[in-house]
Amino acid sequence: MLSPRGRDTIVFIIISRKGCSEKGRRSPIYRVAICEDEAPIRETLLQMCRELLSQLAPEHQVEAFASAGELARALADGAPFDLLCLDILMEGQNGMEFAQKLREENERISILFITGSSQYLKDGYSVRPIQYLFKPVQREELEDALRTDLRLHHRPRTLTLRTGNKTTVLPIQDILYLESQNHWVVVHMREGQQTFRSSLSEVERLLPPNQFCRSHNSYLVNMAWVAQTGRRELLLQDGSQVSVSRGYYESMQRQFVRFLNLK
């Protein structure tokens, strides 16, 4: 956990949506910048974020900055960060002003406050934070916050599968469901299907967990295509039917309800 420092401070975690290509497609890499002038706290945040993102975001990068000026120069040079962890009380530029300027430039920025005091909570509402975490920060609380933002704002748009020297990129919106057949995975698409030598569990780790769920040990379903749920099978919008096993029924129902609530 993070140890509170001697003075009241707030750390902002700002998730920006600028990590996109020139065509407006979001990068599959989740990029994090930590800006904190206290070296021990900066290193703790750096380590904690790297450890959590190694589980939550298979492709990620985390960088650390000792001042707002350093971070501002990186952003001006085009660094495509998705998340900025920003201490509000640093030497030089005020972190609150920095955050407000970012909000003016991008309405889709998400902000998570990490604070040792409630003194700045009122001012912080102007940048519409998604959550407040108070010091000392619990690992579980930070993980929940990262999961929330990844689920709501950083859904990958493609699934990249590699077989030998061949790389295949599939649009996630076109995937109906995935099926395990021995040591192969069959990806059933809106048009046709693709087969890859892999386990279903390995492919599952590459997919957004908020959008895909297990209905059976052998099936992984894109909930965006589900038209009707039942105890024995799912009916998809294209007319396909996917088996539901007793062991997965309740968890699948819970995931589907959460998915509908987030749409």
C-alpha cells in the first residue's frame, strides 16, 4: 500500500482517449504515465500499476515522470498515454490546473483521484472523476478502478492471433462465438469462420472480459450478439444456437446482465 506523505496531496489518475491512430481507432496497448515528485510514492505506484496491468491488460506500457513539466513535454511530443497518474501538489505547475486543461481538450478523459485528504474533493468535481481512492491505497481498490475504466473506455476493437509466421487480425464486432475443438479454436464470424491452433483459455485472455463470457467449457460467446438466453442454449442474432452447460449458466446470466447495464 502507499504510505501517506507529510503534506496533504492528491494524486490524479487521468485516463485519456488520445491513444488512437490517425483514423480514430484506439490502440490495443494501454499506456500509463505516472507523474509524482516524491520518488518513493512514484516507484510504488509504478510497481503497483505494472503488476495489476500485467493481469488486466495483456499489452501495456507504464512510464514515470518526476514533474508536470516533463509530462507536458512528453504529451506535446505526441506521447499517446491512456492513463496519467498525476500528483496535484508538485513543484512547478499545479496539478489541478493541469487536469482542467486536459479536460478542456478532451471530454472523454476519465479521472480517478487518489488523495490523503478530503480537502480537494469539491474542486475535483469540476473534472468529473469516476472514483476517489483515499490513502493508504489498497491494491484491491486500485485494481477495481482500473478494471472499471478498462471495461468502460478501453475495449479492444480487434483480436490478433498468431500461428507460426502468420498473423490474423479479426474485428471483435464480427465475432459471434468461439468454439474449442480438441487443440484448436474455431472463431465463428458474421461471415465464415477461422481456425487456429490454440486453447480457448489462451484466446479468452486476449478478449475483453466485459463482452465475452463462457456459456460452456467449449464455448465463448460475444454477448453483443446474444438475442435470447435459456438454460440449455443461447440464441444469437444471426440464428446460431450455442450450448449452455449447467455449471456456467448462473455466471453467464450475471455477466450478461452487467453487459446490458453498461451498453
